[in-house]
Amino acid sequence: MVAPDRSTKTRRPWQLARAGAVAVGACAVCCAGPVLAVLGGLSIASLAGAVWIPALVVVAVVGLLGVVLLVRKRRRATCATPAGPVDVGMPTRPTRAGATTAGDTPVDTF
């Protein structure tokens, strides 16, 4: 019986570790550009947000004030009723062409 070669067994885990390190390095090189671009975009967006926050607060306050005034105006308008009786106006029957009085029934000619 031949004794197994122990040097290949101990070398195999290190070969896998090297392959994993190479894969991680390749991924870092490949993805570095997009990751830096995303981080740069986020920092530019936060810078723009920091500059525009006071202006956006002013716009939000003006919009909120407009909504409050509009709601108050609508509430006042819905609760206001005219004093005294209101003429509803009864609908009338439409008259046909050729009728002389309300009781006449005209003859349809085709």
C-alpha cells in the first residue's frame, strides 16, 4: 500500500484561498468605477440639497399657507346660506312646435 501524498492535500486549501483573493481583487478593480460614481453622485446630491434646503423650505411654507387659506375659504363658502326663502324653480314641460296654448296637442306631421 502506498502512503497518500500529504503535500497536495495541504496545498489545496491555499490554492482555493489564492483563487478567492484573485476573484475579490478582480471584482474590486471591475466595480471600483461604478461604486465611486455612485458615491460621488450621492455627495453631489447631498451638496445640492444642502444648498437648496432653505429655498425648498420657503416654497413648502408658501404652499402650505396657500392650502390652509384655500381650505378655510371653502369651509366658509359651504356653510354660508342665504337669508330667507330660496326660489328653487320648478321645471316646466317643454312645448312642442305648433302648439298654441298649453292645452293644445299638436298633430305630428311626418
